[in-house]
Amino acid sequence: MSQHALKTSTSELESEVSRRRTFAIISHPDAGKTTLTEKLLLYAGAVDLAGAVRARKNQQHATADWMELEQQRGISITTAALQFDCRGYRINLLDTPGHQDFSEDTYRTLMVTDSAVMVLDSAKGIEPQTHKLFQVCRLRRTPILTFINKLDRPGRDPLSLLDQIEQELRIGPVPMNWPIGNGPTFKGVYDISKQQVLLFGRTNHGQHRAPVQVHDLYDSVLIDLLGHAEHKQLVEEIELLDAAGASFNLEQFLAGNITPVFFGSAINNFGLDPFLQALLDLAPAPGPRVSSRGMVEPTREEFTGQIFKIQANMDPQHRDRVAFMRVYSGRFEKDMQLYHSRLQKKVRMTRAYRFFAREREIVEEAFPGDVVGLANPGLFNIGDTLCSGQLIKFDDIPRFAPEHFCILHNQQISKYKQFNKGIEQLVEEGAIQVLFFTDSLRKEPVLAAVGELQFDVVVARLDSEYGVATSIERLPFTCARWALCSPEKQAGIVWPSRSKLARDREGRLVALFSSDWEVNFCLEKNPGLTLQELG
Ligand code: G4P
């Protein structure tokens, strides 16, 4: 390659990286994640009418995510990411299933995102699932923007919400705007840095952008509009905020120490435009990643990427498994040969796709921040690294310890091949793990999952995708531990009477317990035994 060509491609790579924004939205169910997503699409110009994402909400599994958008032009839809362009930026909104039983999928996605938006319901503040997801972001110090939603309903006092964020999440909340009115009197927001008042008008079902009037704080028209009492209250609140002096600092935000806070109403499109603009301005472009060879910069010429999600049977026509890869550095090109770090072999990227609902389109190129779907004939595991040039490995994507267990009964023994194939492929997706009791001759699989609903999904998918009828028998265990001790000592171990032993697919001994008390009892009784959390 000539020196000139190299330079051009480096600067192209730099500019593609700098215009990428890859983020996920985290929230407790019902706080408004789906509505906010929909409204971000509306304000980004990616859809003409809000309402398209709604249908996905009640779906139990990510399979059909974003399907409703299939008619919309210019949006690339996968079950892993939603890609659209906005004001010169390319946005990858990573999908995070809302229900807590699917949170393992969400946790993994949060490992590959560059920033996150935390949505809170103004009446409820921080809820249990917000807490959990926030802590996962914290692990990587992911920068978080906060959107306090549903200001059109009577909610908690804004200052007490900020206080709760600070006290419970231990992150500094910095209000970027301030709500004017609350509940039925919510009219708009005061933009703190621009020192402007934005008053929004309602539209039919919030399907269109809300009309906005911009005023100076001391504008006489504004005083007339708000009335003296409300205007006085607003001025006092702003003076109070000024005195509190919590100003935004980009470095602190990028380090995950502070979160800029925005108030609004996603359903009415109040405060959406300033929030979208802030997201583009503040959310970081793809940054460096820790690897076995130190930091990998996104602008590094050699390609690197990591598999973070696997989904079987996305397309009933093709019946294949798709592994979703987040691009970390370099440029992905169709047909390129990449090194599979775990298998230590080269793989040609012939079947790399971007999904448009049921349709799939070959990906010609992709850049850091993007998500590419690779048809996966059992080649990839979650966490695998792909790279060109120097061999590199990224940190594993952590697994979360299962808390629910059941026996899966195959009701159609003649279909044992489909049954085994189904289990194998669903295990590969990472939502369940399989164990086998050591004392059972029938070798029926014991499923272990982080969320109980996963079992229902397994039964439904085995039926619809593999044609096998199954049923589940719940087990009373709540935790599983790998039992590590020398083989000679194994026979002498005293197990609590209600615990049970199993082996995982690699043949490792796993003990199932009904409580932490049993785990501690077992450790006390058996010096020399190590019990390691299954993850
Ligand atoms: P989620 O994805 O976080 O679970 O939340 P989702 O957006 O589905 O919103 C949950 C409920 O809250 C929905 O009502 C939605 O319309 C409502 N909602 C979202 N944003 C706002 C807001 O800014 N103000 C108000 N008042 N409500 C909001 P639903 O009754 O469950 O569904 P639907 O009948 O409205 O579709």
C-alpha cells in the first residue's frame, strides 16, 4: 500500500471512529426505556412517526426485537443493536432486554458499550433493577447520562431525586436542565449552560416532535406565560442550583464519577431534543480496550473485535446461529481473514451480516463501535476475540452466577437428536448452563439460569425451533459452586443433606445448595475444600 493510501485510510478510520456513538439504555422495567428509544429515533430523523418500537416491549426474548421497524428505511436492525445516523453521527444503540430474568444478556452488552443512558421514573427514583445495572456499568466505569422521565406525572421533588442518585449510587449528579412545573403543570425545562428556557407544546399522542419556544429567563413574555408565582419559584430554584455549584466536568463524566442529569417526558417529547444533542456531544466515541497486549486504540490499523452475543435460529429459513461481534479497532471488510484467538486459526469473514428484521444484508465494511453479525457454525463462543495482524485476546466477558435450577424432561424420546442439538445451541447463547446429576442414570439435563423465565424460553424455543416437546421440573436450589479438592479427598467430603452433586459439561464437580448457610456449613465441615461460584 502506498504511503498516501495508508494516510487516507488512517484519517478515514479516525473520522469514522470519532463519529460513532455506541451506547445502551438501562432502566427498571416501565421507567420508559422503550418510549425513550422510540423518541430518540424520532428526533434523530430515523423514523417519521413515533410508535414503531412499542410492539417489542412485551416480547419475552430478543428474537423479534426491533422487528416492527422493518419497513423503516435507513435503520439497520439486529437483535443486538439498532444502528442509525443522526446529525453526522452514526449511532449504535445496543439492545438490553428489560426483564430482570434476561439481565445476563444485558450485563454482557454493558461490557461492550461505550456509554449508557440511565432512565429513571420521576415518581419512583432508583429501583432495584436500576441499581443492579448501574453496578455493572460501574465495574467498567462506563460514563452514564441520566434521563429522569415522566415529569408529566406527579413525581418526587427533583432535588430529592438528585440526592437519591448521590446517596444510593455514589455518583455525583449534575443537573443539565431543570424542570419547570411538575405533573400536569410540567411545561418545559431551563437549560442551565445556555441559560435558556425551553417551553414545549403537546402533539397528538407524542407522535411528532414537540413544538418548542425558547425564552430568556427574565423575558417578560415568559413571565406572562408562567405567571409571577411560578416564574419566581423557577428563578429561586436556579439560584439555589447556582449556589450549590455542581457544574459539569467532561473528564469527571468520562471517568464515571459524575452523571449529567436531564429531566423530561418521553411520552410527550418534552426535553428530548436537548437530551439527544447532549448524548451526541457528551457520550464518548469508541475508546481504547484492555487486551492481552495492553491497550488497543480504536484507530489502530489492525482489526480487533469481540463476540458478545450469540443467537440461534434468528431466521427460520436459514436456521443458523449468529454471533454478534463488537468492533474495537480497525476496519472490518467483507471477506477479510481474521485470526480466531481461542481456536488459533484463521477464519474468512464471508458471512457477515447486518440484519433488517427478517432480511439480512451482507456487511461490506464496519468500524469501531459497530456490531457485525457473523453466521456461526459453532465456531464462536461469547467472549471470543477476532483480530488481524498480531494475536490479541480481550478479557473474557464475565458470566453471572445462576440462581435457578430445573430438570428438563424430554417428552419425545424419539426426538433425542433434536433435543440434544437444541440444548447445545441454547447453551451456546449463554442464557443457560447445563449440568448432570452424578447419581442419576437417566442423564436428564439440569438447567441453571440467572433468571427463571429463561426456562420457559427454553421450553418454548425447543418446541418452536427444534420441534421437541419438553417440560421442566423446578429444583429447590439457589446456588451452585464448583467443588475444588483433590480426587483422593472427594470421597470423604461431608455434604449438607439437602445438597446435590452434579457435573458440568467439562466434567467438573458442581455442588448445588439451597442456601448460603449450607455453603458455609460445607466449608466449615471440610477444610481443604474450595467452593467457587459458578459463573
Ligand atoms: P420500559 O421499556 O422501560 O419497560 O418502559 P416503556 O417505555 O414501555 O414505558 C412504560 C409505561 O410508561 C408505558 O405505559 C409508557 O407509555 C409509559 N411512559 C413512558 N414514558 C412516559 C412519560 O414520559 N410519561 C408518562 N406519563 N408515561 C410514560 P403503558 O401503559 O405500560 O403502555 P402504553 O399503553 O402507554 O403503551
